[in-house]
Amino acid sequence: MFNKRTRIKELLKSNSVDFETTVMGWVRTFRNNQFIAVNDGSTNNNLQIVVALGMLDDSTLKRITTGACIKATGKIIASLGKGQKVELTADSIEILGDSDAEKFPLQPKKHSLEFLREIAHLRFRTNTFGAIFRVRHSLAFAIHDFFNKKGFVYLHTPIITASDAEGAGEMFKVTTFPLDGTAPKSDDGSINFKDDFFGRSTNLTVSGQLEGELAAMAFSDIYTFGPTFRAENSNTTRHLAEFWMIEPEMAFSDLEDNMNLAEEFIKHIIKYALDNNREDLEFLSQRLEEEEKQKPQIERSEMGLLEKLDFVINNDFERITYTEAIEILKECSHNKKKKFQYIIDKWGIDLQSEHERYLVEKHFKKPVILTNYPKEIKAFYMRQNDDGKTVAAMDILAPGIGEIVGGSQREERLEKLTQRMNEMHIPTEELDWYLDTRRFGACPHAGFGLGFERIVQFVTGMGNIRDVIPFPRYPKSASF
Ligand code: 4AD
Ligand code: MG
């Protein structure tokens, strides 16, 4: 067996010294031919390895370079130097993998996030991305923990589908047909998918919700957690073409139950990260503070990262209707002075992220749940309210991000649902299986979708969504 090692995180937090151990990891720095700072990704803190003078020959010393992978065996002792409690005095050092110092792109200095995005295959080895992806892991774990404790069934919904769950037409096609124009055509000139792999037109899923609803009508409470794909041409700091989404779906639930669950859920996972990733969050908080120093005073956040997260878990989210939000926005001085790019002048318009952020950051200064949107700007499956104008939708808006959750109570009345689908030109024949839930034992039910990367952004304080997913996909970019 090769792997007999102790993780650096364990060594640094243990209080015992004077024992033999082995560590393996990647060299961050090597000073004076004597002090190696090594990191194994279990924590951002490096272990200092002390090499006695004369212990290694010159050719081995030369191979201890930034980026090289090493195995070190020796004794853990109380550190003589400053900055660390313990260090390892090496008895032996083995180079597991060389790294040419001239060519290794990560130097022990500050690199820009843009540069690191270009070398995303190596950026895991920096402190910033080490912290981000350990937090991302914890949040994913906390999500499963939350729903598991509540008795929800984790449902794996398909990635290849034949439907458009959001009815927005933002889908990536899936086909094995050649792209050279020789794909079979129907009489009307359109591609005939009968002979394609699935015998029909298929695409990557935009949401697991519709399948989730089917399962909720059997298990009562389910959730999905998987990748979703949107071919929307949005080049923003909050959009990805491939992102992960968590979608719980609950039978016997209305809009209020939905909001309550979403709020409890978000607070639970943030608290989990605060309790389990303190060190990484402190590092990220510091990073954000440094970054914000570059900004003009007025654009800086009022709270530090940890303070903001504490605030969110300890305070109720504000809950207002879309109609109330429009009133606030219409009357605010920002709107009157025409400082919004899109002026709010009438009920019915879709809110842009500048409006969402105004409500959250300037007006309420806390997360806001907006409810009961005009039906024209929401999906076909949302439950129609008695006013004939709005639907039982809810979006949760977070400071610095905007929308992190989109959800609704679902239209469980067959007639109302098919009527709305017809109005919106959603083909009812193709979604006949979905309509079956409304034919056989329908009940009031509700659910929502949390954009995973958006909550990771919120918790880590990262400004760009491309920095919180290992290998981001966005317009004109699918490297690695
Ligand atoms: O609001 P959306 O489109 O809602 C749905 O897909 C519903 N089927 C959810 C449900 O009710 N089960 O997306 C939900 C969330 C958004 O609030 C946002 O956080 C995230 O998914 N999201 C994106 N995240 C990154 N990049 C994109 N292009 C995203 N589009 C949506
Ligand atoms: Mg939405």
C-alpha cells in the first residue's frame, strides 16, 4: 500500500508532538534550501518541512520547486519559528512528481482571477480556489443533509429530455445526426428526427422540475440536485450555460409552505458552512476586504463576508409582493433621477437585476422574497391567482447577487393548466405525461429551484460565477 500519510489539516490541529509521520503534497515555496511549505489541499495552511543542511544532495534539492509533488517522512515537533505551531523535521524526502519551475504558471505571488480562469486546471492549487471549492463541497453536503433529515427522497432526473421544462426555448440540442446538411428532412424542410438516436428531437435539461413533480405525487417530498443547461446568451457574472440546481418539490404545500422551506434551507446550509469552514471563510472574507479596497467607497459592502452571513442566518427574510415592489421602485429617488438603466414606469414589467439589487441592498438591506408576479412574465406551470393577473410565484433575492431562488405553487387544476399552456403555445400532447399528475390524484403542491453556483457565490463572496464552478461553461467558452 502506498498511501500511509496524515493529512496536513489533522497535523496542524492536533496538539501532540514528537511522533513520526508521512505527509504528501505540493510544494508552495522552498526557502534557503531548508524550509519547504507543502500543501495537500486539506486546508489552506501549509506544513513547514525542515530539511537539515547536508541531508539531501544538490540534485534533489534542485527538484524541490514550486508545484512539485513530494513525500516527506519525519518527526512532528513544536515549531521553533513563528507562524506555525508544529513543523516536520524530515528524515527522508522523495520527489513524486517534478515541476519545472520555469514553466509552472503558478508563482508564489498574487495572480488575477482572470488569469487563473485561463489556467483553471491548475487554479485549485491556490489559496483562493482551495477555499472556494472546499466551501462548495460543504454546501453540497449540507444540502443532502438538510433534505435527508427532513425525509425527502433524492430523485435523479434525466439530463437528456424531450421537453422544455421552462418553456423558454433555451435548450442545447442532443443529436447524433451529422452536421454537414445530410440529416434527413421532412416534407416541410425541417429535420426529421425519427431516424435520430432517440427517434425524436431531444435536448439537455433546463430543469428537473417536471419529473420532480411526478415523483412528489408519490413520495410527497423529493429533491433533485444535478446539472442543468441553458443556451441563453447571457455574458454576466451570474449566468452559466451549465450550472447545478437543487429543486425540492413538495406535495400538500402552498406558496407560504414553499417560502418557509426555502428560507429554512438557505439558512441551514449557510450555517453549516459557518460551523464547518470557518478558516476558509475567514480567508475569503479577508480576500474580499482587500478586493473591496480597490473600489470606490460607495460601492463597498457595508458588512464583511462573515458578518453578512451571520446577519442572513439570524434575520427573517423580507416578504413582499411583486406589486409592492413595483410601488417601492417606482417611487424611489433612484428611479426618479433615472439612475436605473431600465426605468420602472408600469406594473407588469420584468425586474432587471439592477432593480432586484436595489430592493435588497439599498431598500431592505436583507434577503427579500418577492411573490405573486404577473403571469405574463412567469412559466406556464405556476398556479393562477384569483385576480386573473398574477401567479403564485416566489423569487428569493440575495444581496450582491440578485435572484438565487425561483419557485412557485404549481397549477394543480387540469383545466386551468391546459388553458394556460394553450395560451402560451406549450404543446399539451408532448407533456401529456405531466398532465397525468393532474388527472390522477392531483393535490396542491409547490417547489423551487436554488441555483447552486449562486449560493456558492453568496457564501464565498466571489463576484463572478465563473470562479465558483471548477470548469465554467459560458458563451464562447468550454475549455477543459
Ligand atoms: O428561476 P429558474 O429558471 O427556475 C426553474 O428552473 C424552476 N424549474 C425551478 C423550480 O421551481 N423547481 O431557475 C432557478 C434558479 C435561479 O433562481 C437561479 O438561481 C439559477 O436557478 N439559475 C442560474 N444559475 C446560473 N446560471 C444560469 N444561467 C441560471 N439560470 C437560473
Ligand atoms: Mg427565475
